[in-house]
Amino acid sequence: MSKMKLAFTPVAQLKPDSENEIWKIKVRVVRMWRFQNGVRVKPGYVGGIDLILLDGKGDRIQACIRGKLISKFEDDLGEGKCCILMNFKLSPNLGNYRGTPHSFKIFFTWSTHVKKNCEEIPNDSLRFNCISFDDLLLQKHDEKVFVYVIGEIVGPCDLKEITVRNTPCKILNLQLKDYGDSIINCVFWVKYAEEIHSYVQSSSGGAIVLLCSLMRINIYNGKLTIQSGKASTKLFINSDIAEINEFEEKCCIYAIICALKIEVPWWYLGCPGCAKKVNPYLNPETEEIEMDKFSCDGCETIVCSIKTRYQVHCKVLDHTGTTSFVMFDKEVSQLIHKSAYELLEQQVLFNSGNEFPRELLALEGREFVFTVNKPETSKNYTPSTFYTNIPATGHHFSNSTETTLSLVNDVFEESNNSISASTESTSTPTKKRASTLGIEDCVPQLSSKKLKGDVSLLAEEDGQLSLTKSKLKVGHVTKDDCAKPSSTKQRKAANLIPKKEKN
């Protein structure tokens, strides 16, 4: 009699078949929990073990081990472990609450065989199949199937005790916010309520990101909430896992620019390749600074052309508080429709080098959607400043802008280095204020002893700065020359200035 080796069956293709009732699958156990049957059971009683199994293609199926079979298979299984499972029973996946949307469910039998310590399956990144809040709120998901969700805790987190079936139990209501501004209401029971409340109470501050596995959907009077299961749910609170790290690194915030940090330079000289800041090149052999070269630590090379770029530091405010953001070249250029080089040239041309540009001051009081990118930091360090870009404008807070603006003076009334936001219309030019740092302070200081020959000047074409030799002597251009543009280039630059700024 010939022998035939049993082939692997993808989880998605598992279904009862009269011709083939023996299957073999290779899966990872992504969730494993014990459950009790009945309402009144003895302490420590275990009715069975449920598992969520994930194959290499990302498909899931629920499995169940009941009664006396628990002791036979439990030691061969564990969360995160990969195994080969053979000769099991398939039954319809019924019930009001199901672990997966698969049409069938696996039941272990006495003849089932588990082969542990098998080759790893590269599917660990698929273990959490988090659903978007928008799909939840639009009720696109089967409400009988458990869901995975991830979000930041933003709502109240008060622990209460209620009586259910004559038994006191703990309950916790809170709200989760996703990458954007979608919010869902959540209810956690008993041990889950106590776990979250304990973490929040002991937290020293900062965002709390919560990932919940296998939560139940509840829709009452058309309103959706998600609730923890009796035993299926597992919580990850600010855990060091890829999904939470990714959520922390990038999220969207609706906020208003309430202050600009005018004590910090708003521009820098950047590498045309990596955009990082460049430094004057010091020739180690001659011990002289070469005016036509710059060193870039990002590219680890010497560059001969540079670009003026924005780096605008600001304070932003939403209904939860304030934080510091940095907006860079692309975002600021889109907002004020002027490159950093054009704005810097304008400042120098009209002798406004010691003043913070009014075009940037006009951003105060304006509301944006910020996409926040968390800088790379050590595990236990929380950065005080975040890098942002602005995907959209014109969105509004859940509370009114007027209410938000009324908080600004309280937040910044003691700040001497920032500019308080104005409640006036953003179309009205903000009064100019003198910066504590001028353009001269931003340019690298060069030793006069090392300078030889002609003075080098910066010139820019198509946004790229290059260094060219000039016969001009220091002091050749006077203040009057700057105030009265004569060349075509100067007159063109003068048109960028509001009329009342012209002399």
C-alpha cells in the first residue's frame, strides 16, 4: 500500500470535505486564554482553552481545547509559538461572539497531533489586525466578531463599582483617539478596568497608547462602544511593541499655533542631499576655513553647494494642553508661499535682519492638522519637541476655537521668550517684534586671521546656494544702498515687501 505525505492546507481553505477530513496546517498561536463554562463554577475550574491561530498568509482561525484534552495539549502550545497542527475536527463558527470571521472553528480531538518547535513563520508583524476607527464608527465590521484596536487614551478614566447579578464588580469608561481625530467609547470590566486605572494613576505624564486585542462590539440605540471580553481580551499599555512604537512615532493632531519661539533661528544652511545642517569646512592641513566648502555630517562628505532652509519652532495648543513643534522647509514654504532664501534675502535687503519675519508671525492663531513624527530617542526618554508636517488645513477642534484661544494667555503669560497668540483675524498683520538673535548670529563666525584674498558671497539659483568670489570689500554696501534698491534684482526683491515696509 502506497504512502502519501499530507500537504499543508492554507487556513483560508479549511472547510469540511467528505473526501478529505484530515488536514495539516502550520500556524502561530497569537492568542491563548482559558475560559469557564456556566455562571456558577468552582474557583480554579477551567472549562476549556481557546486559541487564535495565524498562518503565513495572515489568515486566522479560532481553535478550542475542551475538558480532559487540556492537560494533553496545553504544554505544547503557547502565545507566540509556531507549530504544525494535524488531524483535527472542523465545526461551523457560530455564536454571538467569535474570535475570527472564519466560517469554521477547529476543535482538538484525542487523535489531534501537535508538532512543536517547528520552523518560524514570518508573520509576527500580523498578529494584531487592528481595525480603523472610521470603519468601526460606520459599522462596516461584523459586530459578532472580536476586534483589535489601538489608540491614545484621551477621555476620562474614572474607576467605578457597580452591582451585576448581585455581585459587585469594577467598571472603567474611557475614550480612545486614533491617528486622526476619530474617537470611540470603550468599556473595561473587572481586572482590565483595574489594570488601566492603575497604570494611568501611576503615569508621570505623556501620551498613553493602548492596544486592545479581541474586544467585543456593542451597539445600543445606534451608538457604538467596544467592551473587554470576559477572558479573551489582552491589553498592551505603552508596551515596547512595533504597533505602539509606530503609533507613537506618527499621529495627527488638530492644534492652533499659539506662539513662535523667536529666540531660536528660523532658518539654517542645509545640505542639498540630506537637508541636514552643514558646517564651515576646516582644512586640517592648512588650518584654514575654506569659504567654498562645507562639511555635512549627515552625508559624511564635503559639499560645495548649500540651500537655505526653514526650521520654525513653535508652541501649539489643543484641548488637552500644549507642546513644542518644529516645522521645516517644505511645510513652511507651502504656508507662506516663499522660500527661506527669498525671505532671508528680503530681510537683509531691507535691513530687517534683527526682526522676526512678519510672514512667519502671521501664522500665529492659525489652526492646522499636524502630522507628528517622533524623533529617535532612547527607550526611557520622552522628547520635548516633535517634528511635524501639515497635511491639511481648515479643520476645527471638537471645542470652539474661541475657547482654545482663551487659554493661550494663561499658558504663556509668564513666557518672555515666546509671542502670545492674538485673537484678532489672521489676515491682520501682526505687529513686528524684535528677535533676540539677528542674522549675523546665525551665520557661522569666521576668524579674520584665517581669511585670505577676496570675500565670498552667497548666491542662489533655483534654490541652491553656491559660493562665488567677489571683489567687494567689507563695508562696500551701506545701509542707504539696502534701503534704496537700484538693481533689477533688488527691485524684484523689494516687491516682496508690504508697501508700508518700503522706504
